[in-house]
Amino acid sequence: MDSMIERLADYATALRYEDLPAATVHECKRKLIDTLGCLAGAFDAEPAVIARTVARRSVGSPPARILGTQERSTPELAAFANGVAMRYLDYNDAYFMKSSGHPSDVFAAVLAAADAVHANGRSVITAATLAYDAFCNFSDSVPREQGWDHPVYGVVADAVGAGKLFGLSRAAMGNAIALAVIPNLALEQTRTGELSMWKGCAAANAARNGVFAAQLARDGLTGPEQAIEGRWGLWHALGRFEWQPFGGRGGPFRVTQTHIKYFPAVVHAQTPITVALELSGKVAPEDIEAITIDTYWVAERYADRNNALWHPTTRETADHSIPYCVAAALTDGDITAASFAEERIRDPRLAALIERTSMREQEEFTSLHPQEWPCRIELATRGGAREITAARYFKGHAKRPLSDAEIERKFRSLAQKVLAP
């Protein structure tokens, strides 16, 4: 076991519920409620249906629940099925420092492992808080856009979260981490070009593999030595990185520092949507001559107007398209799951607005990110008038957080399709 794995395994096995401040416990509950709402909202989505179909073909010993049903599967396939529904709407929380990801994806692994061992609520909160810290520590330490997708972070976090619930020893936890790392390097191509259903399944697959790694380690399977620091280990793939201080001992737990999305779209669209909604109604869409979106480095992704993000045809691409999200927000005065229905994506009025949209990187904004998430939008009208609005943080950012009541409203709005009041 190399020193990086030793440090994570030591932290994972030592963390106790009693180490968690009350504010951390409360925030973990908020993130769990939000994630279960996302699951309910995507329960009937095609990828979620497919994942449940696959999961119900197997029953584990012990089993784990396919959430939203009375059916049980293996812990790893339950984690996959539940994770697809949690992730599909792109509505669960986000974290971004050097790189980004969606740490609440870890609940798929944590809940499946917890169900398999009949864990109590305190154990779930401890394991989830641990998994959050592991996931977000990667984001703190590893630079963005190296060709590897964030499920690389997730699979390790899932393994330690599940391993905590399985009661792994320090040595077994180290093996679980190695067994998560070596077989499971996911490619960033998942989020490039016209996006497929797999975009919403990649993190769920990490949950599946993380739970599987923890199960193997629990039963005594050893993993490759030097899985991070070795010649061909994770440092070779991601570049050398070092863990930042883990949560606790007076330092913040990272579950308190992630952002809850108020809109079902990619995190980089959250501030543009927030600003566009402030402008909505000030100018009729048909009177808009041009839309200029000033933002940080993410604008570089839109330099090529032949890019699928300028011409989305799938839900997965539309919710990652800042021009589409802004056009829909200006037109509809809101962004909801219905904003990404097939007939809405094909609306020629939105396509026309997108054609009149441009995006620019502002060096000042790039220098402020990710401590701030700035965006400025200018609408030029056909009559020559201009409307300009800007924001530093999106609604739901850790520095502009949603209230408990707003999270409850989000949950109820998502769950109403499948749950009675």
C-alpha cells in the first residue's frame, strides 16, 4: 500500500459519527434529500428504466433495494440502477476547485451498501461524509481536462464509503481503494460532442464498481501494490497530486462546501441561467437582436459554432449547452426538466435565439473562478436599447445557498410524478 492510499485508508477507518459537527450532519441530510428528489424526478427516464431492467435480473446475498420499487438486486447493480436515476437529470449537487464533479453521486454506493448490511442512519451519514471528502479532495488536487472523467474520483469515494459501511479494516480499505483505482479509469470522451445516455450513467457505473471493489476487499481479495504512486499508477495517468487536509480536526468537511443546483443543467450554466431569469420579461424574445454572454474560461468550449452545444438535439446535450439554457430561460421565464423535452429542444424560436447568441471569455472572470462563478449577459434589442445584468454566484452556490424550505420545494416538485403528497 503506497503512502497516498495509506493516508486515505487511515482517514476512512478512523472517522466516526461523533467527529461530525451538527452543521455537517444537517448538510449531509440536505444533500441526501436533494439527491433522492433527483432520483424520483428521473425515475421514468429511459436510462433509469434500462438500468432497473438490468438490475432486477440478479438478486444478491445479501441483496440491496432498487429504490422506488419493492425489488432487490445485488448491491453493485442496485447502486448502478439507483445512481442512474440520481444523476440523469443533471440536477444533483456539484463541486469545483481545480476540477469538477458531482459528489452526491456517492449516495448511490452508500445507500446500496447500507441496505445490504442494514446500517443505521448515523452510519449512512458518516459514510457519505467520508465519501464526499474523498471525492472532493480529488477535485481540490487534480487539474481539469486531462482526458479523465470525474467517475475516476467517484469510484474511489464509492469504495471508501461502501467499505466504511462494510466495516473494512485498514488493510482491507487499502485493497478496496486499489481495486477501485486500477480497473476503472473513465474517459472524458463521455462529455464530448453530442452527448449520449451514457453521460448520465458514468457516475452510476463508478458506484457499481466502487461497491464491487469494497465487496472483494471484504472477502480478502488483494489489490495491486502502489496503485496511486507506482510507475503505472494513478499518478502516471493524472499527474502527481497530493491530498489536501481531510475534513475534521477543526477543518471543514467538504459536504458543507458543495453547491446544490437550483436548475437541472450543467453547473457552468447555473449562473447564466440565474442572470437570464433576471432579464426574462424585460425584452420580448422576438425583439432581441443579439445576446452576449460574458463568462470565464468555459467560453472556450463554444469557440467552434459547429460544436453540438450550439445545435443540441438530445436532452443530454441541451442541459450542457449554455446558449440553449439562456435562450430557454429568456423565453420561458424558468428552467425545469420540461425545458429539455424533445419538442422543446426542437423549437425553432429557441434555435433562432441561439443563432443570435455569442459567448466571450473575460480574463477577469477567469481569474476569479472557481472562488466566484461570474457571468454577465447583455441583450441588444432591435430598437437599439440594451439590458445588462450580472451575478457573481448562482442560486444554490455554497455562498448563495438554498434554504431548507427551497430544498424541500425542489424535492416535492421532482417527486410529485411518482409519489402521492
